[in-house]
Amino acid sequence: ACERKNLYDRAQTYFQRAASIDPTHEVIRSKVQTQTQGALLSTGKGLLGLHVDPDLQYEIQAELGRDEIHKIFRVREVQSGIFRVAKTLLPQLSGGAKVKDFIVKWVHEQVNMENRNITRVLDVAASGGHYYLIMENFDSTLEDLLRERTNLPIAEAVSLAKALLNALAYAHSHRGADDNLRKIFHLALNSKRVVVSDQVSNAKITDFGLVYQLHNMLDVTTAYEELSAYELAYMAPELFNRAPARIPDKMKQAADLYSFGLVFYQALTGKLPFEGPSPEDFKKQHNEKYPVPPRVYISSIPAKLDEAILKCLHKDPKKRWRTPTELDLALEKIIV
């Protein structure tokens, strides 16, 4: 409760008291270790030429959790007291010689993306040989929100969808600092990578292009059989047999719209249409099974909205919406 209210000093006192009562408790021990870790030192200016104070330091306040790629922490800027979020690659991904090059390339792409529905990378910090991506603070992920509320009211879910489509449209037609077209595709969108701070209409997508760059630069060639059920639940059919780096841009865009459709479906209904449980089951369901229409679960969903979501989830990438903007314009015409 103290952590949720950003009362980290008080939370640390409670955790230390709990650790003295039960020093073998794994979760409590990890909390105490996290809170006593040394400061993270900014490397953004030297590593990337960012306009940040080279003496900037960050204190880890709490571990927020992890996804398939990162450990995620709440940190505090020592000088200003402002809270941020820090992400560091999991140990199995962070030990290679190319990690520094990967961080530099990926962060350069991110800092040049300025869109209200995309999380900003503000700095890169280092500690103990590991790099930490310093990002805007957020309260929770869409996954957390749906765990509390099950599903969103229709109007709220549509507001969320429009925010996500705005982010996808911007990234898919992004131009770099040199004004050259640098299309950036997500290819791993799910409800954990949608972050929310206040209203869902202000939701943001995080980790754009991260999975693609991991495959491309760190030779991470994970077969779908090795992915978690969570990742597989949001995976476009065409990605089960072809690595992201090997598919054309049009198909990457279609894959993002498919994953978006699943996030939208989940926000409306509180369910995901395909639930495995095994990797082979997921592959078969995404490729062959048609989803239950959202209106079956929520009868008040307009028929046109139902059709729009199901078009996102078409098995054939060519029969989905052509662009995020096309779908956004279609949503404008649907009366909720």
C-alpha cells in the first residue's frame, strides 16, 4: 500500500521489519535487496549525446514487476525527487557484447519519437554493468487495470482504442531527425505494453520496435514454442512461422493491427479469444479458429464496432484494415 502511494521510505521500513521476522521469505528479501541497491548513474549524455545532466543519479524505490524482456522499477531522480520508471533487460538478454550497440540504436529511435500516446525514453543509466532505460512515470498497465475492473465501458474502450491507433499511425509513418522515413513497428503489442496514468484516453504504448531490434541486433531467434502463453495470446498468425525481421513492412503493419485488435477485444470483453494452452494450440487457433464476436459477451456493443474488431482479427493480413488511420476514421463514424 505504501509503495502504491509512493511512500517508499515507509515501505522500506516495513519490509526491513518483515525481513527480520522471516529472513527466508523470498519476496520480502528481494524487496529489501531492491531498495538497498546502489544508485543508477546517468550515461545519457556520454552514450547517446542526450541533453541530460551527466551527474544525474536515480534511486531504485520499488520493483514493479517484469515482462518477457525486462525487469521494471520505480526510480526517483536524486536531484529533483521526480519519479520515473526504469527498465533493464533480463539477465539472459543483457550479457552479450552487442548489448551496448543495441541500447544506443533503440534509444536513438525512441528519443526522436514525439507523440502523446507513446512513452518517452528520457535517459539511460548504468549500474553494475547493466543499462537501465529511464522512462516517463506511469501508474499501471492496461493488464493491471483489467485485473481490477474486468473490462471497460464501451465508450471508454473506444477512447483507449483511438489513443493506441494514434500511436500506431505515428510510428508506422515515423520520420527521424533527418526527416527520412523510418517506419517503426511494434510486433509485440499486448496489454502489459499499454500504460495508463489517469484517463485511458491518455494511454501510451511502450517498447516500440524493441522485439524487432532484439531479433535483428542480438540474434535473439526465439521459436514460438519457447514463448510464454501470454506472448502467444497476442501473436499474429503470420508471425508463427516467420521471424519479424523476415516479413515485409505491409505485413508488419498488419501484424500490429491484429495485436491491437486483441487488446481492444480484451478491453471491451475482459477476455482474449484464443487461450491455448500449448504453443501448438495457440498456433492452430490463431491460424484456423475464428474468434467469438465481442457482442456475444457484451450485447450492447454496436454491430459496426463488432465488425471493426473482427476485421482486425482476420486470418489473412491483406483483409485487415490497411492502416491504423483507416480504422480510426471508421471508429469516428460508429455511434457508441
